[in-house]
Amino acid sequence: MANDSKTSDQAVLDSLLEVYPGFLREGLCWVPGPDPPDFIAMSANSEHLGLEMTEWLNETRISISNQDLRFKLLTALDSEHSECRTPITRVNICARLDVPFRMQDCASYVREAYQFIHDQIQRWGHNQAFGIWAVVDLSQYPTLAKHCLSISLYGPPRFCNDPGGIDWNPPGSRWIYFEPFGSLYDPQTSAEALLFRIVAKTCKYGSIHHAPNLDRFVLLVHYGIRGIVHNTPYRGRNAKLGDAVKQAHDSLLREHGAFDSVILYMNFNAGKLVQLFSRTLYIARILSPAFATLGRAQHRLEQHPFHDSVQLAHRCCHVLRGQVPVPLRHARRLVA
């Protein structure tokens, strides 16, 4: 499983570098890291960079495992190379999402599925209505009953005057499908999945810089085909990608762990990079009120040369201590 994850991370990094060869720095050569981080590189000026990766994926959704399972079952059913007997033209299986499937049941599942179709063809004329028959009682097929809510059989459309004259299932075409499932969704669910992955990483890596001697540590969050298939959409009538990005940015302002920057990579349609957080910009943002306070203090000293300058200096240092997330001596150097 770990090897699969590493292979997937490498594939994502390769696709990223193909689109953005100068990602982070020009001329970097990324190699697998000691985990953590996932990858390391050294710049021309001997700066050590670490890259940690995570996927924007809602891992709590059972559809992840079920979607992978459907692909395997469709391959095992292999309806493309099986004859679809008249009058059936299509079969839709409505699978249960609350029962885990064991691959050792695959053989009995396939066998019962074809036996079920054979049996229902004999009863089609008395049970179909408008060319459709949804069968709910699967008690005679234990494996199907365990993993299916219903199975619907479809015949030629009623408007077709000569159904026998049309080849409804030409050779090589699939005629057994799984019923697509869907419902109302809240785009916030997808945004929360992004926040969950980021928070998990920031909590896990609190002070990693010292161990691998990293000068810069970057978190890359990637979103690709698995996210499109498994997550609820992040877009909605009143929601867009920018809303999820803003929530992630606000979360990282509160807690960014050891990461110097966090980047979102949309791994489709030639790729898109979104900066979620930058420590440099964060420090500049925090320092800006302090700069303003020091400026006002200097102005007061110039206007009132006999004013208690010591009191003003203490006020400025108090602001710096309260707002700058670095030791005060560093803040003085930054201000200077």
C-alpha cells in the first residue's frame, strides 16, 4: 500500500514538473526523501528543499472503495464478450454502499448475475412494463441479495416498431452496468475534505526542519481524477474553487505547522497552481501593523522632541512582541 502511494506521488510530481519545470526553483532535481518529507532537492546555492504531498480526497466516503470495486466487477462480468439474449438490451445493477465487498465473492457474484438474467428472461413478458422491469426480490441469489438493492432489466423502447431489426448490442459493447448514484450535495463537504487533509499534515509536522536539515519545507496538495470521481463537487450555485481556497488560506493563517508554503495543484486540464499559504507573505502581513505603529511613534517624537521617548519605545516593542511570530531581535532586524 505504501509503495502504491509512493508511485502515485511520483506520478503527480512528474506531471507537475512537465507543466511547470521550474517549480519552486529552476534546475531542481527531486529525489525520494526519507519520509518525511516525500521528496527532497538541493538548489544551486545549496539550499535544501523538502516537498510533502497529500491528496485532496474525501477518504470518509465509502464511494472510494465502491468505485474501485465497480471497475473490478465490470471487468469480471465482461459483458462485452458475453451474449445479451433477446429481449433484454441492458441490465442495470443498483449496488448497496453499506456492505463491504470481498473479492473472494467475485466468482459467485458473476455466476449468480448471469443466472439471474437467464431466469428473468423467461418471465419478462408477464412482468415488464413499458420495456422495464426492476427486480427487488433477490433472495434466490444470496451473493446478489447481499450486495445489491435491485437489478433493472431493459428491453427495446416501446416506440420501436421493429425491435428485432435493430442490433441493440453490437459485438464488443457493454450491456451490464452499475446504476450511477447521486443526490443533493453541499460543496462545503468538499471544502472540509481539503481542510482536513491540510490540518492533518500541519498537526503531524510541527517542527520537521531540524531533522532533515531543511531550509524550506513545502506542502503540495493535489486534486486530480480521483478527487473528481470520489469527492462531492467543490462547485455549486453559490460556490466555487475560490471559496475552498479562502477557507484553506484562513486555516493556514491560524496554524501552518512547519510549512513555509502550501500549494494546491489541480492535476487536470494542463494543471493549475494556487498558492494557499506563504510564510514570507504571512510575516510581511503581520509586520505591517508594527511598521505603521513605529511610523506613528517616530512622527510623535519629531513633533514632540521632549515627549517621554522611553514610553513610546516600550509601546512599539509591545506591538512587535504581540504580532510578530519571530523573536524580537529578528523583528528589529526586519524592521531595520
